[in-house]
Amino acid sequence: MSRPSSKPSLLLLLLTVLILVPLPSYIGIATSMAMGMTLAAALVVGICWTYGALSGAVPLYRTLDFVVRPALIVLLLSAVILAHSMVASQIQPMDLERCAASFVPLALLIVGGMTLGRELTTRSDAEVDHAAQASLWVFTGFVALKLARLEPLSNTWEKAMFPYTEVSHFALAFGPLMMYRCVRAKRSQVLWWLLFGFAVALSLQSTALLVCCFLTAAACRRILLISGIGMAILLGGLPLELTYFADRLNFSGAVQNLSNLVFIQGWEQVQESMRWSSGWGIGFQQMGFRETEVPVAQVIRFISSGLDINTTDGGFVFAKLASEFGVAGVLVSLLYLFTAARCLRALRRGRSRASITLARCIVVAYGVDMFARGTGYFVESTLLFVAALAALLASRKRSASARAVGNPMIDRLSPSL
């Protein structure tokens, strides 16, 4: 009797993350993606561990990859966050129950991300290409459902995009897949895939996806060409709904666009939190616990019937990091910028292994979450980001080990980061 394969379907793992994470909030059984992220991460770990056990004897290094290293990282990170929060609680009141409850999804975020990243590095180019491209076509099918107005439960959410409650959330998952497809495409096909991405962004009226398309153009060395086409569209006055994007990018205060106001509110909340905590930060998962008093929040309450919008996530990840961790959060964000810049430069240099290319695309595309439109820590894009970092670091470590023993095949590979 043949022994089961020790490698689960990479497509199954990717779609588990991309679809299961937002699904509970879409169908109305959760108020955020934290529940879906926790379930998806646990399922990824369970699938990979089960397949590993079915494969027979597991070498020691794989046991370290599966259990010991992720556990050590979780413990270290939790200890640092707990120590920071204890100091923050002495500066101002904290919701300690909310902080403590968030350590469970944090642990699964790290373990699930590292497990998925390890799986990514063990796959062939053909497997990674199949998983990424099939996922892209699945999401293209979701776009078709949206445009045809055939989405399930579409009346539940005003800006729904199955399986996400908002189009912008969908864009954060679609973006890295689109970037990977463009970067890996033949030279003669790159422009057509870029135009396809921009067409989707315009048809969905998604500024987040539009920003990701420009990052993709930069990664493909097509930024000047795409900018030229954009100018031609504007000057030619084609019948596209460009007023929406103009309003989203108008930060003068003259346009009362809710998304625009949320973005401004995020920056104002950073300043407010820094002032409240003297630069230390208000503590893990404490954004929105204390009612914000920033000027834009008053405007948002006025146009949203007294509701506070995005005060717990700041509208983008940098706002949340800087507010909750102060100067340390700013430094982490700068470290991300450095890493993303190196990944973007590597994508522009040319082809690498498919798994490394996909990881780099995820890191670069996460810039949209970080500085334009993010929904907090416990979402599918953060889980993929952790997986991408784990894959890049593992690949770099293997390359360094191979160079130490003089492996000429590895010597020709470019550094992962």
C-alpha cells in the first residue's frame, strides 16, 4: 500500500487563508476577521502537521520547523508585548481583557504563518505557479460575480465583495496574486496583465487595488509606461468613473469622502496616542478603547449618524502600530520599508524561484495594508506576510549554508531579501 504524500496541496492552503479568513464576518457570525484568521491558521497547521505525520518518520530539523522554533518566537514576542503593555498600563488605563484575549490569535498567526512559509519553500516552481495562478482565477471569478451582481448575501453589506465585507479588503488579497502573475509573465504579456489589473481596479472603484497596480508596474519596470497611459486616459476624457478616485486622493478637507476622512483620522490618532503615552504607545490592541478626540473623528460621527468608524484599526496598519507601540512601532514600520524596498529591487532585477518571487510580491503588496488601507493585525494579508517573511528567511539561511560548503547552484541564486 502506497504511503500518503507528505505535502498537502499548496492551492488548498492558499485558498484556506484567502477565503476562510474573511468568511465568518461576511456571513455575519463575527464582527472582524480575527475569528476567521484564527480558524484558517489552525487549519493550515493541522493540515501540514497531519500530512507530516502520515509521511512516516519525521527528521529532527522538521520537528524544529514545525514546533520548537515557532513556539520560541511566540513566547519571545508575547513576552516583549506583555512587558510593553504593562508599562503602558501605568501611563494610562488599558482594557487588559482585550489585550490578553489577543495573544491566542497572535500565537496562531505566527505559527500558521511560519508553517505556510515553510511549505512554500519546499515546493517546485510548477506547484507555486499553479497555486498562485489558480487562486488568481478564483478571485477573478469573484470579480465577475460582483460585476454581474450575483454575489451571495450581497444585500447584507453595502460595499460587499464576496467573500469580503468590503471591496478594499478584497483588493488586499487580490493585489499580491496580481503582482505575482505580472512579474512571472513573459515579457510580451506583462503589459496586458497590468492593464487587466488596472481594469479590475477601475471597475471595482478600488483605490487600494489601484495603488497595488502601480507597485506592480514598478516591480515590472513599467511605471513610466503605465503613467503615460494614465495621463492619456485623463487627457482623453474616456468615460471612466475617475471622480471617485479624485475624491479619495483629495486631502484638502473640501471633500467629505468617508474613506478619505478615515485615512486622515488614522494619522491624527497616531499623534494623539503619542501625546497620551509620551511616545511609549497605548498598548497592544488598545486603539479605540479610549474615545478619540481628534477633529476628523467629529466630522466622521456627523456624517455617519454618530458612529465611530475605524477607530480600532486606524484605517491602516502603520496607524495601529505607531499608536499602540509608539516609537517602537515606528521603527518596526521603517524596518518593513527597508525590507519591502529590497524585495522590490529584487523583483525588478529578474526571475528567481517561484516561491521566492511570490514571497517578495506579498511583502511589497503589504505596503498597501501598512500605509494606505489596512484592517488590523489578524487578517489574511498579515498571515500571508508572516508566511512570506518565513519563506524568505528560510531561503536565505539555506543559501548561506550552501555557500559555506561551496554549492555552485546556490551561489548563483540572488539573496532572498
